[in-house]
Amino acid sequence: MGSYKVGMFFTRKFKSNEAQPPPDVKEAFAKFTGTTTTKTTTTSQVMTAEQLLQFLIQNQGESDAKIADAEQIINQIMQTRHHIAKFTRHNLTLDDFHHYLFSEDLNSSIKSQVHQDMSAPLSHYYIYTGHNSYLTGNQLSSDSSDVPIIKALKKGVRVIELDIWPSSSKTDINVLHGRTLTTPIRLIKCLRSIKEYAFMASPYPVVITLEDHLTPDLQAKVAEMVIETFGDMLYQPDSKVIKEFLSPEELKYRVLLSTKPPKEYLQAKASKDTGKASPKEEAWGTEVRSLRDELEENDPSDSDGSDSNLDDEDSDEGDNQSRQSGAVEYKSLIGIHAKKHKGELEESLKVDVEKVGRLSLNEHALEKAASSHGSDLVRFTQRNLLRIYPKGIRVTSSNYNPLIGWMHGAQMVAFNMQGHGKSLWLMQGMFRSNGGCGYVKKPDFLIKEITDNQVFNPMEKLAVKKTLKVRVYMGDGWRLDFSPTHFDSYSPPDFYVRVGIAGAPGDCIMQKTKTLEDNWTPVWDEEFLFPLTVPELALLRVEVHEYDTNGKDDFGGQTCLPIAELKHGIRTVPLYDHKGEKYKSVKLLMQFQIFKLRVAEAPLEIKTTYERYSENGIMTVDHLQRFLVEFQGEDEKKSKEAAQDIIDNFKHLNIFHRKGLNLQAFFKYLFGDLNPPLSPTLGVHHDMNAPLSQYFIYTGHNSYLTGNQLTSDCSDIPIIKSLQRGVRGIELDMWPDSTNNNVDILHGRTLTTPVELIRCLRSIKDHAFSASQYPVVVTLEDHLTSDLQAKVAKMVTQTFRDMLFSPGSECLEEFPSPDSLKNHIIISTKPPKVYNETNGLMVKENSSQKKKKSTEEEGWGGEVDEVKNDFGAHDQDGEDEEYHPQSDLEYKHLIAIHSGKPKGGITEALRVEVNKVRRLSMSEQELEKAIINHGNDIVRFTQRNLLRVYPKSTRFDSSNYNPLIGWMYGAQMVAFNMQGYGRSLWLMHGMFRANGGCGYVKKPNFLMNVDHVFDPRGYLPVKTILKVRVYMGDGWHLDFHRTHFDTCSPPDFYTRIGIAGLPDDSVMETTMTIEDNWTPVWDEEFEFPLTVPELALLRIEVHEYDISGKDDFGGQTCLPVSELRTGIRAVPLFNRKGEQYPSVRLLMRFEFVSQ
């Protein structure tokens, strides 16, 4: 019996959905008609003409709308939807209202009329410009024809380029792309077509750029053709030299010729003999060598400004025979002269006040010129015309990004109009502006100087001016314009939308909606936010694609819209095909809202203060001096010079008045770098002649680690970074290397990778005093044999030489002062014993678990052990009797700061000796327990000796602890993991911003009082009240990406502000949250009573509220209260790692009220 295969076929059925109004449309209808709505239904109601008028004014931003406009809309809806010519009811149902919103004719997205000032010179406009306008296809083998010229003119193109060459008989003129396989067309046919179609789309002038490769006889024939064809339409200048271009308004319905003095024909003929040729006239074969166009070539025979960088019409090699014999009639027809180029590009870009002209660059040359002569380009285009054309390798008639030309003021950005692609879509989008007339007014900042001798620079980091909010509701029409199987043979399409910005570098972005499956009428209803630095040049890009599982998505339509022309509100957006032809039915329903970014404005109190200290709107040097003394509390002796310096710093700005500061300049000073909260001129101002024990010292822990305490690399880089920040205490853990012949630095008994000791020492030597000239203390955690200790002694001595501080005796009776130890390195360690002890410990541990491991020197493996109450079990400095007798004398002589090694517990460890000083170490956990019963002993000990506090062993992630617990008991060396980050480290950074950031901060006198020992836990009266006003913040829009905080709206900032200090002083307060604002203004005041202001730190944090509950970080700083300058100050903020943001800052006021 035979076998059979059975096949089955299943048909999927899909319901065709009609376009239904999205929720926002229903809500708008309900709002303006008073209709009650639910999520699924809307009660039957109609919209009258009066209600529609209110919708047009309030929702659509059409403030000049009249009742007649609303009635006309209703009239047209009735006729198109209901075919009612005459009717009695003047109202719309919800479906009628939706139909109106989704109608391009009634509710277009951009303005449709010419509305810009058309009376300025031509140089003030972008002009819709074609390149090789006669070509039907590619640049090498396509036909030349008048058809693409006609198409271009019908689309509004205003500049037509014709390459004119002698015919094969040398008696007529053809238009073709020379020395290619393109077929020619007679010039006369092109001219007649231009005449017939020039003003079909726009009444404004058409410019014909002639690329001339003719003999004088043929030039005379061209002149005759042109005059005969155009007659009165032809513009002929009154003089040979044009001082300023006429306006588009003055040139309405006129045709202008633009070309260079005729000479190329003979040069091209000569090139056959010499083998050389000019660039563009050799057609694309030679022009492909686009590197010849680079402005940075060093060949002296082809410098930056040589002919190869410019269009052939800009070359000028002197009067030659062809030029002298050129037809006078031909020359007189030139309405726009090509600028004659000699020498370097900088020379060609010089502005001649006596005449104007046109210069051409290819796209590649423009890119080079923009990087080196950007300002010159902008200045040149303020009076002259700059034409940009595609580079030679674009043989497929592709195009380039037009924005680099427009951003530098280039008026004639020439495109291959017969091509297609995203670049051409941008060109078409730009010239939908101004009624599609082919002329778009350039922004004022490209026409005028911004400030004295300064022009617009698009490459600078620019502030956000406006924010565009775009909502993509839905799409429709594909089922009418495409076949049912165009996108998918078996199911409806799966559409998504890409929407974004093309414009200045900081504005460019593309985003996308979700993909909606199996739907011819997709409803996305998604919102996007686009902050814009240069909205005047920004284009909204919209593309629809159909998702395909093979990875090659299908095209569903596109458009590009000038943002400056967008209408506010809910609008219909028609889509176009690849070539820019509009679909009959395909369209999107979208909403546009443009918000102007709030510019930082002086708060009311600052305006009032300015009025108090100024006269007739000007603050002179004397006024400013009085403000600095009376309001800011600055030194009267230095205030006159300071006031003059401030005013001198603003003289170069356009906001400066020659007699002093206006309000804007005064506010800019207050909110600028010249007005920080800590004095920039005070520098090191503490007494630096006291013993080291009288200072808090900026101290690192495991300074060699790049990350966590268990697996990160050991390196000299974190040591270098610490020293550059001002850290004065560096810790190195020394262990024998794998051969026991050398010394490595690593975190013992972990997976950290080692770094050689010698490398660390050399880095310390090189960077020790890059941030501060005060001494660096190197604490050595020693796990070495005597031989290796001797090797260390040799390394240290040879590396540091005279920089090394050597004590005169084995033990110091009193520590030297920071001033006496300037530019010196101090070694601190304990007597060597650990290596042998540790070896013994390892053996004992293998056989018995009775012996406990040491703490920090044993690495994190042992340090995880729970802290014991017996202090001796934790302090490795307490076992004098185990001093190794064979330790090398040279090594011992290096030790300037000895680790204390008393016998017994904590009481013995804290004993103060009158004839010697030493260093004691405790973990944070040990300190917390010690202060319970021995707080006074710790304070007494730190009056002469050094106390080092280090992180507890469980901080594997290199986190830190509250440093105040050490500082309030006098601990000088509160050691921190500097490679981490977090609030504790921010406090450390804040403390050591004091005293000029030198790494040494003088302890308060009450911690040094022998007669009365300070007790942080006792009752302390309030000494002063710190009043802090938080006015406002600014700079986030410059330092953060537009979507960093929120994808769809500006951030919602609030500030946390408070005190870190003694327990009674510590508090945190919070401002209100300011929604949707990059420049929040809080203007809130807080009061902080302080019992010990000398140890208080002002904590400031900015956060961005998030409904998820996990707020975003917006910056922080910590400032020593004792060093705060009173008055209004600009407070820069830092990131999580303590690095200062370039722009983010707060404007605050500080005031102390004595008790």
C-alpha cells in the first residue's frame, strides 16, 4: 500500500479597523463641548462653531482665528463627509471633529503661506539649490534632459545648474556632464523650459549657475540665446561690481545668471597636451580624488586655498586670451559673479565691503573649512553667497548632510534632486518653510555678530533654548495607497514610527514607538521630548516602517518638517515616499507643543539688592565695592581691587556697560566662577607651625587598590589620583613576591593582583607635591623578612633621597610641624615582625584554631572576624616584646612616626608618654566601642599622638564610614577608601576643601585644651545659627543628556540640605520639588543651630524626583561651615565620585547669626 502526504491550509481572518478618535481627541471634544466621557464611551453631543473657535484658539494656538474660520471648517466637513451643500445645523459630531483633525487641507502641520521678510539681500536667505539639474539619473551614464529641470522648478527649486559645452560640430551649445557617458541636450531647450516653469511654484527669482566650457564665439551665442529667451525676465545688473545683493522681493519673476569669467575652454584644451586638468571640468573621473579638496594639504603647489579646494568657477589665473576676447554681452549678463579665488582659503573668505560675490566649495572642503575657518565662513556668508556641492565620489547622485552648510550660513547647498534618500528628505523638509517659495530667511545669529567681533559657532556647547514635545497618536491611509499584500502576504502590517531631530550636533537624536502588530490603522499614542539648542535650524524627522522578521523592515512613509514652522496642537502630518512624492492618503495624527526653556533669571531678592547698590541701572566699581563689603562681608582693604577685577572680567561681553555692571551682568557675576562659597584667594591660612598632632590629615586606606577589597587590581594610578586631589596619607601593604626576592604591594590573602613597590614609590615621588607642598606620610603595613626590609630601606632611600625626612633620634619627643616638613616624605610603620609571626600563625591555624588572626595586616580574610571587646586582640601595635631582633638598622632608621606598641589593653594603648610620641591605629568599629568608656582618654591621646582610624573589615566594596566620629575625638588620620564614593567620602572631600585644600586642617582649639578635655557627648550650647537660602539651580541642561532624568519631560528637581557634625548639629532638610524645569527656582530658607560650628560640614544634594521611588542623582557638595563666605554665592556641584561638573551649580545665600 502506498504512502500519502496530507497538506492543510488555514486562513487567518483580520478585522479591518476604521480610524477611531484617540483618547486626547475625545477629551478635547468633551472639554470644549461640555460632554461627559468615560474610557469607552462619549455621550452624544455636538460642537458648535463658537466651541470650535475656542478649541482653535486655546488648543491649537491660533490666536487670530475668527468665528468665520470655524464656520468655514464646519461647512467643508459637512460637504465632504455628508455631501450637504446647504444645511441648517452648524455643528460637528465627535466623528466629524476627528475627521477635521485628520484632514490635511483643514488642519495642516505647518504654515502654508510666505510669511518671512523677503526684503533683505539674497545673502540673508537659504536658497533651494540643485546640482547638475539636467541629469535624469547617475552622474556617469544617465541622460541629460529638461525633464528633471522642470520637476525641480515645480517643486520650488530656485537654483538650476547647467554645464554648457560645445556640440560635436562646435557650432552649437549642449548641456551635459562633461567627459562622461551622459547624453547631451541642447541648451536652448533647457532655457525654454526654465522660462516656462520658472515661476509655477514660486514668484521669487530663479538663479541659473552656468558651468562654462565654451569659446568666446559660443559665449556670444549663449548671450544671444539668453536675451532672446528670457527678455524682460532676465535681470542685468547696472554695474560690473555689485556692492550688495538685491532682495528676493525686488527680484520677483526675474531670472539671474551666475558664472565666472570665461576661460575654461582653452585651459581644458591645453590640459590634453599636459596631462593635467582643473578639477570639476574633468567630470567625475578626476573629481573622485576628493582628497585633493582637503584644506589641510601641505603641498605648497596646492595649498589650503588652491583651486582644487574650490569649485572651478572660483579659479582665477589672470587675464588670458579667452577672457580678454570674451563676448561683452555675455559678461554683462552675469547677475551674481563667482568670487575669484587666489591664494589660501582664508584669503578667499575675506569680506570685501565694496563688492559681493559667490564662492563654491565641495562638501569635503566645507567640512575641513568648518573645523579650521568656521568663523570666517559665517562672516563671509553674512554678505556673500556660499555654494556647496556634492563630492566627486557620489556617482550614484546621492547627497550629503545639508546642515553643516546651513549651520555656517551657506545659502546655496546644492543637491542632486533626481536622487532620493534621507539627506534629500532633509532638504525637502527645510524648503517646506515659508510657504515652499524656495527662499528661507536665515536666523538672525547667522546674519549679525552675536557680540563684538564674535559670530555663531555651531560646534560650541550650546544651551537649550526650547523643548519640542511630540505625541504620535495614530496613522491611516496605507490600505488605500498600498496593495493588501505589499507589506505581508498573509497578515496586516506591523507598523512603528521613528521620530527625531536633525539639526545642530547637540540636538540630533532618533527615537521610536512600539510596534503595533496586524493593524492597518495603528494607534501608538506615545510622547517624545526633544530639547533644542538651535530650534531655528532644527528639522523634525518622521519615518514609518513595517517590522519584518527577516531584519529588513519595509518602508511605510516619511516626512521632514521645519520645527520653526510647526503649528501648535493636534495636527495632520501627510507622509511621502522615498523620492519625496506625497502619498494620496497616508498620514499621521500628531500633537506638537513647543516650550521655551526658562533662562536663569535673577530672583527678586537679587534684583532688590542690585537696585540698592546701583544707580540709574548701572553698578560702578564704587557701588560694587560697597556691595562686597556691606552685603558679602568681604575685607574692605581688598574689596576695591576685587571690584575692579570683577568688572574687568565682564568687559568683553555684550551685556557689559562701559560704566559698570547692569543687572544681567551683576547676576552673571553672582552665579559665576568669580563668586564661589569658599575664598579662592585665601589659600593656606591656618597656622602651619604646630606639631602634626594638631592637624586633621587627609588620609587614604589601602591606597593602591583600584576597586573593591577582594578582587580588584593593585596599581599606582589610585595613588597618583589621591595625591593629585591633595591626600597626604598613603598606605601601602608590603608582601614578598612569589619568588621571595622582591617586594609587592597587594591586599594580602585576597585575589587582588599585585603591583611592585618600586613603582608605587616612584609615583609617590613624582606626584607627592603636585597638589600641596605639605608633607606626605607613607604608612607601611610590613609583612616582610629582614632581608626584604633591608631591600625596602634601600629602595626608599634611593627613590626619595633628600625628600625623605629622617628623625634625629629613634623616637620623637614631639612631632615636627607641617611647615617644617614642607616637600618631605615621612615613613610611618611598626617594628618589623609580621612575616615570621604570620608564617607561624599559618602553621598553628592548620593544626589548631585557638590562635586568632591579626586584623588589618592579615588582609580581609581575618579581618571579617567579629570585633572583640578586648582591645589588645585587635590592635597590632600593642606587642612590644615580639620585636624581631634581626631587623635591619637601616630600615628602622627610616621610621619617623612609630606605631605605638604598649602592652595590655586599650587603657595602656592610650597612655600618653611625655618623652615620646607615636601613632596608634583602630578600626572604625574599635573606635565606636572605645569612645563609650574611653572618650576622654582618646581626646587626651590625640593632643600629642596620632590616631589612625581605618574602615572595618566587612567593607568589601570599598565603602567608608562617618568620619566625624574620629574627628570629634581628635583622630588625625581618618583613613578612607579614596577609590570608592558615597556620602561618607563626600564629607571627607568637604572637610579637606578647608585651608586651601592643602591636606592639613588645624584642629579646633577645644580639642587641644589640656585642662578641659572636650566631650562631644556632653551638653553644648548653641554658638551660632547658620541661615541658608537656596535660590535656584542651573547647568544640568549643559552637563546631562536631554533624556538623562526623564525621557518625556524636563526634570523635577529638589534639594536636600543639612549639617554633618556633632550629633546635636546633624540634620537634613528638603526643598519642595519643582516640576518640569531645567532651571529650578526654590527660593527657600533654612536655619541650622550649631553647637560646634568648627566641626560642622554643610551638606548639599540635588535629586530628581521619580515616581518609581528611586530618585535620580543631580549633584552634591560638602563645605566646611567654618570657611563659608557670607552673602550670595555660586555653589558648584560635584558628581558621585567628587568630580566637579563643568556647569551645574546652585545660587545660595549664607548668613551667620550669633547667639
